[in-house]
Amino acid sequence: MGISEPLETNNVISGAIEAPRYSCALAGAYSTAVGMFGVVPILHSGAGCGIGQLFGQFYGGGQNAGGPYGGTSTPCSSLVEEHVIFGGEKKLESLIESTVELVNGELFAVISGCVPSLIGDDVGAVIRRYKEKKPEIPIIHVNTSGFAGTSYEGYEYFFDSVIDQLLEEKVPKEKGLVNVFGIVPFQHIFWKGEARTIKTLLEKIGLKANLIVGEFDALENLKKIPAAEYNIILSSWVGHETAKKLEEKFDTPYISFPGVPIGPKQTSEFLRVIGERLDVSIDVIEDLISSEERRAYRFAEYVGDVLLIARPHPYFAVVADSNSAVSITKYLANEMGYLPDIVQITDNPPEEARELINEELTTGLETPAWPEIIYEVDAYRIRENLKDRNFMFLLASSLETFISGPEFNAIHLTVSFPSYDRIILERSYAGFSGGLTLMEDVMSKYAGPL
Amino acid sequence: MSGTELTENELIEERIDLSRNTCPNREQRANGINVWYGKASDLAKEARSGCLRQRERNFQQSSGCVLNFYLSVRIGTIRDAVAIYHAPVGCSSAALGYRELYRHVPVELGRPANFDLHWMTTNLGERDVVYGAGEKLREAIKEAERRYNPKAIFVLTSCTSGIIGEDIEGTVSQVQPEIKATIVPIHCEGSRSRLVQTGYDAFWHAVLKYLVKKPEKKQKDLVNVASMLSYTWQDRLEIKRLLGKVGLRVNFVPEFASVEQFEQLSEAAVTAPLCPTYTDYLARGLKQEYGIPYFLYPSPMGVAHTDEWLREIGRHTGKEREIEALIKEEHEKWLPKLKAIRQEFENFKGNGEKVEVLGALGQGRLLAQVPYFDELGLKSSAAMCQDFDNLILKDLEKLIAQMGDFDILVNTFQAAEQTHITNQRNPDIAMTCPFQGGAFKRDKGVTRVHALRSDAHPWSAQSGYTGAIAFGNFLLQSLKSHSYQRTMKEKTQSTYKDWWYKQPNSLYYLKAEE
């Protein structure tokens, strides 16, 4: 019963939760598949799993439609009671046949949900039989379920299957090629813009970046994974399982950062570390930093009046996943002079990641005002924790949109999942000018005639 | 079987048995199906003779289950209640918008200023699947009461809680004595039925069994209306306006209702439909248990149906004369506007041909929309609906007799089939819903089937007289807009291969019968 090889987690939450800001492992694997262009997800699950995640992941992740393969476009075996009794393998077999016949796609990813896991369908055998029959069709099975973990773990499950089933052999390393992991489509609501910005940045220092998410040619990109010289992980914990597995299987070393860098300080540091590890010439790195910095700070001068006259050195609160929380808090504290009051981390990172996150959010800040750091997934307690505090800005999710003013007298901006009230297509806060975009969004919430 | 005709009580299991934990599935209760393509008259004939059977598809797309999204985005809108999903964490993620729902409706338009909606998940994990999670559910119920002191706690089941054999009733009856709120278990395991409408019945069953109180007094001026998320705030206002004019009040359930409104369902004068098959189980239950009369047809969409809808309510509330006066007054105001819209549609093509529209969504909307389109001077030679069952058979037969035959594609959000039929029929206006995949990529008009509950703009209304006019103008507007769908058709890849559009059958993947 259940998952054949459960991923090791030390962060299982045992009680009931109000409105946690993530979905299940099936949803994470599904979002990841939908987030790389060319993968056709095939849900082996009840009929509602795709539509549920259209609402719960795609709409929640910046009010995005399902696109060509998500939501109701997603092939699904739509299991009901008779399959619970007699098994769903036959249904899946014919669904795979018809999907490959009908749907344009590069890679087919069967993602199992709760029902086949509970009834013991041998999905692996179905896929093996199909591969024997049609070896030319790329297909993988993501052996997960709703109860196997959260969206973040689903992301790891997806790559776990890719590594085991698609990347069989070692290939020669390609000079300058790096993979980037740790950005989870839809859960990290700025995923598309972040991927693009990071790719461009790395290209500017002469690297070939394989972002995979937010990119076309998914199959080709996935197949390139073993050829990379390095894996870059933009999260203190998400993508780490994947990186470890790639290190074991393909000897690819990895380096991790606490999140996607926002603004010149974080971006410069990111580039310097990458440059050193990947042997990029210091001149190339420093030239890029100085030209980009010059521009970003020249532009930052323009927010001076609205910042210093209207709302100078305000306290702020953050409610976000660990990647976003660290990068946003650091940017506001270290570049804008905002004072962190409380940071609530909502993605339930494992203990070892928490040490790093805590350090980033204390000694990593250029202010003596250290925030209270709380790890909390429960929407009720998150709300309670925000009461009776000093913050004037609340950078959180759309769960806080309508309570921020009346309950906390704070100006609110959605920067994290769920984001039903902000449509996020290409926007992101990544890179040198990303901080400027963040300031535009924050300050536009209160700007008016001075 | 040919020649035989089933009687009403053979077509529908009429009795509602509240001693059971839940309702029968729509498949059993009314021979529901969601796979069919052909003439409406043939569908009606097969259903009438008892030959209509659910068929299988070899290709299917995610289409919604009994829990998702039908209940997961509805129960959470009930005020002074908490919804608890006894499920893995993903089954309720569709409900994450709960704190934003209805907030865009201005308080000046009658939205309560203070309300707070709540839901929790028991977050079933690997351990629970092995050892059971009754204790976890019990704790969740207690925690819900500690936090919010609600009047009702809804417990929603899932595929997982069902398959692992959770004893929901056992847990509920054990914990109820310690809890002030009424606990309402709803059996909405996604895998229990192919038909999402089973979710409606499962919900109403629980409401009737646990929440509706014996009437303390009769409220002769109260009209029960089961409102869905596809009806906007303006639709509510229009219905309130019309009934208010003859001194009647509306009890809108379940969306955004208070628990007290459910308790009072037994005191109303009549139960009236917005959608017949959504309201059916509740209406029958209230009649059977408390003698509340009901009617299921027509819905207040379009002028003629609104007239009839009001007359039906008038008959049950002794307001016949007032209703006739109201209809007369409304007609004076709205009929000239309807005529103007009709004219504009008639002249649109300039060659005497009617504007062709492909619409509908639920089977209830099918019954309402086809005559309304005719009223507007539109032609609908084909329609889609999510499912079909015997609950609407009589009304479908009546509709065919009135309007003539038309083609019907029965499918629950099957995007490939819907894209195919839209492509093949090539109507001037294709009505779509966010859940119809790539069907919107085309050269001609595209618009939505309906707006959603929090939409408070008069432009989005569809119900009653103001809605008939607003939606008519809305459809006219849609004929002038093409750039998005055309550009997307031209510049993006189709989900489906070319051969799909070249073959003639929208139900190509219907499985051969064994």
C-alpha cells in the first residue's frame, strides 16, 4: 500500500489544519508537469483531481488558467467505485493509448493519485508494458498520491521519476551547463518570470542555464539534466532531494541558495558565488554587477520621495513560503530600510533548513530589528500571530487581502501563494531590477499626491 | 424494450430515505448518464423506454468529482459554520479562495459587512491511511468549535476516507454530545459516482437529515431558492426585487447562507428552482418531510420563463393577482428593450439568417437557455450539457415539442469533445466556461456561459427581467469581439492533433459495447 519508496521527510504535520498554503503531492507533481512546456500529464486518479488543482494550484498560483494541458485539458482515468473494486489498470492502459494518439506532446507523465495507491494498482507494470510495445514514446510514472505529502514534495517526486525512468545513462558533462531547481510552478507564484530572469542572468556570465520550468522543449531539457556541470538550487530545502539524487547518480555537485535573489545585493552575491564555483572570470562577474547595479540604484533614486516622505522606515510583516520570505525580507530590510516585525514561514521546511532560514532572517539583515520568525501552516494561527503588532505593511497571500486593513491596519500586497487577487504572468522580483518591481508594487498601494 | 414507456415512478426513485447515511447516486436515483451525442428526441426516447445506459470512453479528461469542485467551493461559503474535509490536503485546495469570496460585493448592495468563512482539512497522510483517522477527525471537530464556536460543522468525506473505511457516522455520534454545533456529515467521496450532481443530492441529504428543523411557525411569505455559484449577486437582487414587489421574501441557500436559513427551510411557503436538478433533492425532501410544495420548472431565465416562474410562486403563496400585475408592469418596461435586442440580432448577418449560438452547461441550464435564445431571436441547433438524467425527462420532452429537435452532446467538461463540436458546428457565438480547455480558440464569437457569485455588476446578470435584457446585450457585445480567440488560435499550438478536427464524431472515443 502507498508509495513504494517514500521520500524521507522530517516535517510531517499530524493534526488538522485550516487552509494550508499548499496542496498535495499529486498536485505538486501535476503543477510541475504543467509548468514545463511539452509535458502531457495523465492523471490516474478520481475525476476531480485535475479540476480541484485548477482551482487549488493554477488559479491559486497567480490566477492562471490551466493552459493547453492543465485543468480540464488533462487526460484523467477518472476512477470510480468499480475501479476501486476491480482495479484501474485497464482503464489507464486505454487512456495512455488514446492520449498518445490524440494529444500533441513530447513527454507523457502518468501521475497516480490516492485511489490507485490505496487499491494497489500496479501502474509501474502498465507503463513497462506500454514501453515494450511503444519504445519510441517517452513516458514516465510519477508514483505519488494525495496523502504522500505536499505540493513541494510532489515537485521532488516528479524529478525523482524523471531521474529513475528517463535519465538512464551517464552522459559527458557539457562545459558551462547548469540546471536550476527549487522553483515550484504555481506554488512559487512568480515562477515564470523568475525562471526567465535567472536564465538571462546566468547567460550573461557565459553559462548555459537549464531552468526546465517555464521553458519550451521540456523533454530535451529534462534529458540534458545529467550533462550539467552543476546544479543550482534556489531554495533552502525544495529541490534538495533532487540535487542529492543527481549527485549520486551523475556525480553532479550542487550549490544552494535560500531563495531566488531579489535586488542588486542578493543578485550580486548570487553571481559571485556562482562565478567562483563555476570558474567564471571575476572580470565578467564584476563588470556585469557594476553595470547592472549602476542602473538599478540610479532608478531606485526615483522612489526616494514617496519612500522617505510618505512611509519611511515602516515595520513590515511577511507571510510566505521560505524561498519568498527570505528574499523579500532581505530586500526590504537591506535595501529599502524597512523594519521586519514578524516573518511567518508557511511551507513547513524541515529542521535542517530552518537553521539556515533563521540565520538569513537575523544575522543576514542589515538592521538591529530582527523579526520574530514563526513556522506556521495553519491559517487561523497565522492570523492570530499577526494581532497586536507594529507592522504597517503585510506582504502575504490573498488569504490576507481582505483582513489586512480591518484587522491589522496594514497595507497589503500579495507576494505568495495563494494569489487569487493578483494575476501573475511574467512579473517577478528576481534579479537586479526585480527589487524595483517589488517597490513599485508595494508603493503603488499607498502612493498619491504628496 | 421498444414500445414500452416507463412511468414517472419507474424513471425516478422518488422516496428520500433520511434514515440512510446518504442519498443514492444519480445513476441509481434517476438513471443519470454523462456520455451521449445525438438528437435530443432520441435521447428522450431511450430514456423514456429505459434503454439509456451509461457508456465508457477510451479517452477522458479531468472533469470534476462529487467533492471537487462542486462541494469544495460551496460548503465553505456557509456563514457561521466550519467545513472540515476529512481528506488528504489536496482535496480542499480548491477552497483556498474562501476569505475572498463575496468580498467584492459592496455592502451597499446588501452584502453583510461582517462575516468570516472557515474550513479545515484533516490532512490525511500515510500514517492515517494505515491506522485510520477517526481520532484526528474528532480532534478537528473540537478544534473547529474552540476556534469559531460555529452553529454547524460540515464534515466532507473523500476517496481516501471512503476507501480506508472511516466510520464517519460513528465518530460524529460519539463526539456530537461534546459539541454545541450541529455536525453534518456529507458523503461526497469522489469515487462514489460518475455524476457530479450526486454531490448536490449528498449535500441536501445531509442538510435534510441534520440541519433542517421542524417548523416552529409557517412563514407564508418565504420562498426557498437554491442558489448556485453560477448565479451572481445581481441575479439574487433581481429575484429579491421581483418577489419583494409582491410582498414575498427569499431564503437563498446554500451559497453564503447562514445556518439559521437552513433550519428554516421547513417553514417556507414554496421551494422554487434556479436550476431544477440542483434543487430537486432538497425540494422533494422538504415536501416529503414537511409538506412544503415545490416546482422544478421553469427557471427564471428569459421573459417568458420568468413570467411562468413567478406565476408558479404566485399560486403557492396566494399572490396570483399581484403577480399578474407585476408581470404586466415589468413587461411594459422590458419588452421594448427585448424587441430592440431581437432586432439587432436579426439584422446582424444582413441576409435574414439567424445568429447561431452553442451554449448550455448543466442539464437545468439547457432547459432554460434554449427557449431564452429563441426569445432573443437566436438559433441553437445544438447544445451541450454536463449530464442527463430522468429528473428532466418530462421537461426535455416538452422542450422538444415546443422548440423542435436539436442535437445534444452530454459530457462533463470533456474539453476535447467540446473543442470538437465547437469547431465542427462553428456557431457565431460559442459559450464557454473556464473548464472547457481549448474550445475558445476560434475565429468567431466566444463568451462565457455565466458569471460567478461575487460578480455584482449589473452587466453580468442573467436572471429575471433585468437579467434577460442584460444578458441579451451582453451576447450582442460578444459578437463584436474576436481578437483574443483568433490570435490564440493562430499563434498557439492546439492541444489535439489535426486528425481530431478532420474526423466527424465528437464522441469518437466512445468505447464499443462489450
